[in-house]
Amino acid sequence: MNKAALIADVQQHLGVECSKAHAERVVQAVLGAIERGLQADGEVQLVGFGTFQVKQRAARLGRNPQTNAPMQLAASTSVGFRVGARLRKAVAESADGPRGDA
């Protein structure tokens, strides 16, 4: 699912009174709130769904995949996601059925 499909799904879920533009604003508002929460608190926890968390990666020695030569990788900041119990269960149950991407 990409962002356009997500917007269409939100629009469908909200019903006939919801326009595509309104659904897009809803999706943007949620994504913006998650971004602001990560910037302010370093973590956004959605009970049952999961937790987005800012992670610091230390500088380390890596390898160039083309030449296999060692190279220094700089420290960086990234965002991680830990899945919640309800989402984990829902995905596990759906993995038992057909996926539709064959």
C-alpha cells in the first residue's frame, strides 16, 4: 500500500461525506503529528499498533559492497518501529490467508 492507496482507504472508511481532499488532510495530519512527536519527545506510542522511536547509531566500521574495502560509517539518527501486540496478531492471522500479490 502506498500513500495514495492509504488516502483512498481512509476516504472509503470515513464514508460518502468524506472527500479525497479531506482524507488526504487527515492522513497528512496524522503523519505530521507523528513527526512532531518524534521531534519533541523522541517517541510516539500508539497502544496496540506500535511505537515509533528515534534511534542514535554510533559511528562504525563497515565495508564497501563493491570492493569489500573497509570504510568508516558516520554516526546517524534514524527512526525505528516496534510493532504492538494487536498489530502483530492481525498481521500473523492475515499471513495465513491469500496475499493477492502472487
